Amino acid sequence: MFTTVAEVLELPVLQAGAPVVRAGREALGAPVRWVHVSEQRDPAGTLATGVLVLSIGVVVSDPSVSPTRYLAALREGGAVALVVELGQHLRAVPAPWVQAARALGFPLVELRRTVRFVEITEAVHVRIVGRQYERLAFAERVATVFRGLAADAVAAEVVVAEAAELLAAPVVLEDVGHRALAVAGGPAEEVLRDWGARSRHAPTGVPGGGPQGWSSVPVGRRRARWGRLVVPVRLEDDERARLVLDHAADTLTVAALLRGDAGGAVRAAVDRWLEDLLATAPAGEGTLQARARALGLPADGPYEVLAVAGGGAGTAQALAAAAPTALTGVAGGCVLAVLAGAASLPPNTVGTAVAGAASAATFSELSDAVVAACRAALAAAATGAPPTEAPWRPADLGVRGLVWDLRTDPALLRFVESELTPVLALGDRRRAELLADARAFTEADGVVAAFAERIGVSRAAAYARADRLSAALGRDVRQPMVRLALHLALLGRAASAARGAPADA
């Protein structure tokens, strides 16, 4: 809010006096809150904190005044510098005064040309008032920005981006485990480098604290903190950083309360990373890898990906509980868990859901593995594959994978219509019975005994049901080629019904 001693000395009205810093250069960053002209030999009780004292040298030229005691009294009274004008009373600041100021680390400045003190006072006070108005205007701007964001309950990355823009500096949202959930204001590769280790050295709630000078504030209700906002650089204005971070943290807390889900920021961060992993070009791989490391996924492979088709929040929670070190989220129409190393999930983790899996040796292959695992899960589920103890892998899909890839192809849709129209044109009950028989018969590969077991009837009844199916289709389903065409048509119909799934999954 206030100008500094160094900035005051740069003002034109001071520069006209040819200022020379004789001592205390290291303390020129002290804020100046006012300017006071004083020639009193005992300044105790006459000053306020942050005062810059102007003098024409009456006290300095008095041999009865102790330089050390006088300068110490100035400092204890709140003064931040002594500016002495040379001329009528002094030709030069005496050496004992310079030595005493250096010993105290107190700024002592001599003006070698005459200036009007009233002009100095006026210029500094105008500057101070201007800074105060600027700070108030900035505070109002910050409050307005985050008030709107809180009302809209926006996503965490939007809040972090606004904070970074207001501070013109990088800002990171992390959880209590120091996993970076959102980053803005700088290249992720640079900002998130060794994030977990570096972040742990920054104390919470201390502007410019710790060995790195970072600023941070906690996020979440006082008794249920779930993260914090961090500015991972040293800023010149810690008060401004604290103002922005406090408003941003309040906004994130309110948004989490409105959603009723304080842990949603973590899941949203993983979801965004998975979505970006599927969409980002190879040139952006470094950023994705930096974000993955900051989320807790080791940088080195191999990796294992498990995908569950159509899984909901319960499935995601089950995966996260079964593999706490995995990145678990939703992307591409699947609930996904990405594990590092040779780790794997227990076979019963996903219950009766149909799961797919794929492996990646390196991070560069991870995007393809996510796509492959999700494709396996979606294709298997859409084509009626039963849940298995081991997840479906791309190589296990066979014709199911081919049909899934062609599910939106007009040629496949025409083939389905051509093969199944005699059955699909029937009434609901009759159609459902014949389609169920068709699925069971093709899955039994035309073996009547197996067909009878699948539908729970005698062998004689199974023969009758097969004859009924053949009559409805107008073709003998006992013929291998007819049965193959029927099976493909059934798979195609099931896959095409899942058009809501991503076309590239």
C-alpha cells in the first residue's frame, strides 16, 4: 500500500537534491507512511511508525548530540530514514554519524543540493494517498470477481485461473496430500517441478513464508480443511497475495459446500487430467506428465489401466478405495484407474460390471492404453459379453471389437436391418422372445443341448424353439453361415444401441 524509501528517493523532487545514500542501503525497502520535518534533539514521542525524517542538519551539526543515541531514538520512534540537506548548517555529514547509521543499519541520506521540503512532503503524500486508493480499488475488484464466481459455484480451475491473473503469478490448488489439483499462471512443467517435495517446505497461512518465500492459505472449513492455495514464487507484495488468496479460498470452500462434496475437487482434477490425456497432442506430453506427477502418479512406467463401462460414482469410489495410489476418474465414457508399476486391482473390485484393461510401458503409451482399456470395456459391455474375473483386454474382443468399431457405419446398420427385420417387425412380446432365443442359440454355437441348458427347457422343446426361430427369420439357423450372420447382426444391433459412447473409445 505504501511507497518505500527507495521509491521516495527516485521521485523527481528528491532527485533534484542529488541524494546520496551514506548508510543503511539494505533497509531502503521499508515502507514510508508519512514525511516529517524535525530538528529536535530528542525525537522520542514525536514520530509515528513509517516516518521519513527531513532535516537541514541542525541536530547533526550539534557536537553535544550522540549520533548513536539520536539515530537509535529515531528508529525506536518509528522512523525509517533520515534525509539531511547539506548547506547552511552542514558541508558534509560527519563520519561518526555515517558510522553510527551503518552500525544500526539505518538509512542515512544526504541531499547535496537545496530543495524545498514542502515539495518533498507534498509529492510523497500524494504518492501514498494514490497507493492507498489503488489498493482499495484493487480490493474492490478482487471482491467483485470472486463474489460472482462463488455465486456460480464454478469449477476449481476457473477460480485458480482468476487468482493467477489478478496476481500476475502462478497459483496452485493442492489437496492435503500435496497433490496439485489445478494450476494456472505459468507452464505446468515448470510450476509443478518436484511439487510434492517443494510444497512441503512452505508453511500454511504465512505470506512470503518459508525458505522459498511462497504465500499460501488453507481451503475448506476451519475444522475440515481439504487443501490450500499456493503462490509458488516470491512476490514483492505479500499483502496483495494474501488478499487474493483469501478470497479465492473462500470461493472454493463455498463451491464445495454448495456441491456438498469437499472431495469433488480431487476427482475433478483427475477427470480433467484424463480428458486432457485423451485429447492432447504429443507436443503437450511434458505438461501432462508434470500434472500426473503432481497428482501423485510416478513418472516412470510401466502403467496398468483398468476401465469400467458405464460405472457411476460408486464404482469410482470402489476403485479409489481398492487402489489408493491410482489416479481414478471418469473420461471417454468409462470409470478409469491408472496404476503405476506392476500394481493391479483385485478381480472382484468392480463386482458385476464389465471391465477392460490395457498396459503401457512408458508415459508416451499411456494415452493409447487408456483408449484401449475403455474400448475393451465398452465393446464387451455393449455386445452383451458377460462379466469375467479377469478384465477384457483388446486382444480378447475378437469380432466384438470389430463390430464395436463399426457401430455407426451405415453398412453395418443396413446389415442389421436386413438380417433382423422379420423379427424386429413383430410385436413387443414376440420380438423379445425370439431375440432372446437368437442370442442363446448363437452363443451356444448351434449346439441344441447347450441351447436347451441356456434357456432352461428340455432338448425337445429346444428343437422346437430353434424351428420357430428359423421360421420367423425365413432361414435355417442350424446352417453355420446363417448362424454367423445372425450372431453378427445381434452384436451389431447391441453395439449400435450404444451410440452415446465416444466414437473413438
